[in-house]
Amino acid sequence: MKYLSVIQHTSAEYLGLMEDHLEGRGIRFNYARPFTEDGKPPDVATVGDGLVLLGGGPWGSAGTRDVPTLETEIALARACLMMSKPILAIGLGAQILALAADGSVETAPLDFSAAFATRTTEDALNGFLPKKFPHIIYGRDRAVPPQYAKVLAEDAQGRPAIFQIGDNAFGFTGHPGFKLAMAEDLIMEFEEAPTDNAEAFTNLRAMKRQVEDALVPIMTGLIQLTGWMRDD
């Protein structure tokens, strides 16, 4: 049975709808919560069969409000890349993956938006990535993948929405399993919140079914490419 180490940066943001897809395939996962009193990121020796880096709400990585464990997590992601351990990185996690892979980040204000992204290559995620799919962002700053990365999808502004490093590391600038309640809880968890949330909440409510439907092929492709269902 495969086991994943998941680094959570806030109480409110977690795997969301992705949990059911992992549990349904018998893939175990454990949350590490460095923001708690006794919490800390896992060591590379205890990562297991893959590393998942989640979003961070108002935490970023470009210098405005960096997540406190940024350097430790960059080093951990870099070690996983060197060891060919699969990585799934979401939001702030995608920024950490980009930095670990010698990419960079751009400063951007805290944003909450629910729109769509478009596939850039037909073989993305083993051919399972939908041509158009929900792209939900709650966070600050933006990942800039290295030039050698493969961009699998772009957002409405033509920026990377999903990128791939090597064979089995994937950065999602939005959260493919985002839930409405996560946004509500993030706003309550922190004093800092995005402005003009009404449109994002309206869009997210309207695309609930589309998020669920798109996640099915996305998780199928991810799990095939990461080998999380394969007996090694």
C-alpha cells in the first residue's frame, strides 16, 4: 500500500475532494502541520512514496509574506526531485516546487478566483487532462517554472496552470480538489483576506459539478504517472 506525506500550511486548506480519490485506491496519506506548536515538515527519509505540498492561504514565497518553513521545504522538494520521488504541489506548493527546480516566483497580491484553464498539449497527464477544466486559486504570489519544465495547461491570462518537472513531479497553480468551505474557512482563519470575494464565490458555486467531474481524469493521470497504484 502506497503512503504519501502531505504538508499542510493552514488549518483550512487540505486535499479536499482529492482525499476520496486517494482513499478509493487504497493510497494512504498523512498530514504534516508545521504551523502547529510541535509540527514540522517531514524528513526526506520519512516522505514515503511521494510528497504533496499544499497551498498556504495568505502565505507566499516571494518575500512579502513567506511561509516560515519555506527554505526547509525547498530543500525537501529538491531532495525528492534528486531521488525521483513523486511530487504533487498545489498553490504555494507549486511555488516551492518551482524554486526547488531552479525556477522562480513572481510577487502577486492575495487572490481568490474561480475560472478555467486550458490544456496546452494533448498528452498532458498521460492524455487524461481535460481540454478545459476549473482553475481555482486562493493564495498570493505565482510560480514561474524553470525553462526546462513542461507546461501542461495555462490559465486565462496565458500563465502556467499546470507544469511538469521530469517524469513525476507536478505543479498546480490552482487547487484541483478545492471546496467552497475551504475558502470560507481560510477567510475566517486569517485576518488578511482577498478583496472582492463575491464573484469568486458565485463562480465556485456554479462550477461545483465541473470541479468534481474534471478531478476524475486528472487524478487518473496523476496516479498513473506517479506510480502510486503500481507495486514496485
